[in-house]
Amino acid sequence: MPTGGDSTRQSVLFEDVFSKRVQVNFDAEAQTSDAGALLVAAADGRLGLTEALVNEVRDPRQSGKVRHDMLDLFRQRVYAIALGYEDGVDAARLANDPGLKLACERSPLQGEDLASQSTVSRFENMLKRRDLVLMNRCLERNAVDELHRRYRRPGRVVIDLDPSVDPAHGAQQGILFNGYYDTWCYLPIFGFLSVDGGESDHLLFCARLRPGTATEGRGWIPVLRRVVAHLREKYGPRLPILVRLDGGFASPLLLDVLEELRVKYVVGLANNKKLNRWAKRRLPRARALARKSGRAERVFDERSYRAKSWLRSRRVVLKAEAIPYPGRDLKSNPRFVVTNLRHKPERVYAIYCRRGDVENRIKELKRDLAIGRTSCSGFVANQLRVVMTAAAYLLFQDLRWHLRKSVHKRTQVGRLRTLLLKVSARVTESVRRIVFHLPVSYPFADLWAKTARALGAKRPAPAT
């Protein structure tokens, strides 16, 4: 941090831009540009998330040589990701930040600096595969516990699983060429919990990195079994559970497992010759309606169907859709889902389509929290980055839950960060208290205070 003797080291001067000469000096000591780190730490304290995750692993270092313990290192990275510093190299710039230091339970002004970039890099590469397996299972339990805190008697719990692509560059362990995506990549899988008709966000319970040629079904069936077991342990064996999956998951084993677990399901089904012949008989009606109305039209149907690899027949719903384009022929768009739901076909397909909101949550993870920043050389180190980013996202989900009665109940992560976290503050510290002085002109002061009180803060007693 610059001192009085070198306060103009990074100064700039605007001479002809404004009505007066404007000089900018980087010499304001004891200030942070991320006062919202306090909210992130408060959300973490309420959830006990980072502590629970770190308790799953063992520190392999010699205790007498440890300067920053595992919890400090993990919190530093998770909070930094939440604040928008997704790269480990950012640690060097943030080590002395008062807001982040206090969030990591150190004195903001007098406390020891946080870990350096080299220490953070060693931390990311010191954990073993077993540690990450245990951390992922902790995420599963945490999501179920949080859902139970929010909804004691949910009507129906919905489980959504969706894969995504994480393009990679370099020589990271596990990246492989995927012909479908036409790139070298990882194929992470994400799982979310929600409640039908509730105000709950889609709670992230699974963020698992996989090699670039993994099939959609790889590795997730044990996850599904555990989550269903956790839900029934919390809510009882009669809890209604719905599982929604896209067509990439469909397999005989999948359907057998879902029925063994006694859950409702709606799963996308890939086209084949037999299904396409069925759709061909329904598409003329949809095309006639589309020509008449000038807009996309759908016709629904259902039948009992048994693929060669299935042990028995199951209900399949068809959506035969015709889509008009100006100056072009109508486009036929048949889609199929296999289900054990008893609703009308239109209703079944509408339930299936709601899984699209999960894709918006994955976009938040990618765009706002850079979960694709998997640039470590080792696979396990990259999985740790995914887990840390997932933890940061869960903290934002907690903030969003506390804003559910406001207009910000669906505000995305990037916007929440701008509103609540990226605010400057001057920090003072005395024997009795620490004070963050936020700008009088801060446009979201009321929202910040409301969020802080929802997380457990109190109004200070009036000065005497």
C-alpha cells in the first residue's frame, strides 16, 4: 500500500478533459473496494459452508510450519471468487485488503496479510482425490439441509441434473477432444434442488468435473441415490420427488434406477425410426395449424413404448411442433420424453421444459463466477476450483434467499455483486470496535443494510 512518501507513484492527471485539472492519487490507506465481503462472510457464517467443506479434508503439511491454515486458505479463495477475483494470481493484490482480511477473521488493519499467490497455488495442488470426493458429498448434504431449513413441508422436491461444456486450452489433465462440441474440453455436470411452487432458488448440490469424453450418465447415479436418500431422511419416505433430465441421460440403467428409487421422472428421449414414424403421423396437424396462424403450433400425443433394450413398456409423450420462418418452409420439430407422470401430455411436456431455468443457473456459474477457469495442470486441482466456485455460488444463493421479498429475488449473481459487494469503504479500528465507513452517496445503502440485517446484523444503539 502506498505511503505518504510515494503517493504519486501511480498518479494520473487529466488536464483538458474536465473544467478543472483533475489529479488522481492512489494514496488512500485503510480502504477497501469490496466492503460487501462482510455480507459474504455473514452468509457463510449462517450456512457454516466453508467450515463444513474444510472439515472433510486433512491438512498434509507439518503443523509447525503452517502459517495459513486450510480454512483460511479456502475462505480466502471462495470469498475472492465471490468478489470477482477468480484467478489465484489475484491473491497477491488482495493480501492486504481490509475487507477480505476481516471476512477471513483477521484484524483489517493490524492483522497479518492473507496468503500470497504462491501459497494459494500450493494449496490448490495439495489436496487428494479422496478429499474432493468428500467435499462434493458435503455439498450434497448442505443443499438438502438448506432446503429443509427453507421448506419444512414442500409439496414436491425437484431434482435437475444437466451437463455442460468447459473448453480448455493447454495440457490440463483430463481434457479430451469432444466431437459433439468440436473442442478440447472438460464436461462438468451440475445438479440442483428446487420446490414446486416455492420461492426457493435452484439450490446447487452437485458441481463435478469430468473428462472431455464422459457420457452424461457417468458418475451421477451414485450422486442421485445419495441425494434421494438425504431428502427422505429429512422429510420422510413419502416425500414426492421429481427427477428431470435431458435426453443425454436416457438409458435403460437410468430408468431402472429411477423406478427402483420410487421417484417420478420426466426424461428426454432421443429420436429413432419408430418414434419418428409416430411423429410423422402427427406433424401434418401441427403444420396445418401453423400455416393458418402464422406462428409455431404444437400437437401432443402419448403412447406406450418399449425400446429393445428396455425390460418393459413405458409412457412416452410426443410434442409435434411446426415452426414457420419468413420465406422458408415450415420446420418440423418433434420431441419425445419418457415419464411415469400421469398428467396430460401437454402438462408433462411443460413440466419438462421448466428444467430450462437450470441452464440459466449454469450460465451464472460460467459468466459471473468463471467456473470454467480450470487452468491448473492437474485434474484434482481443477476439481477443487470447481468446488470453491460452487461454494461461492451457494453464498450468493443465500443472499438471494434473504432478498426473496424484494424486487431482487431473481437478480443474477453479476448484478448482486455490483449492488452489494463492489462498494468502497474506509476502515477504522479501535480497541473496542471496527467501523466500515461507506460513501454517503452509495445508491444502494438501504438494500445493503436490509441484507445485512437479514443475515443477523442489528441496528447500532443511538449515540449518546
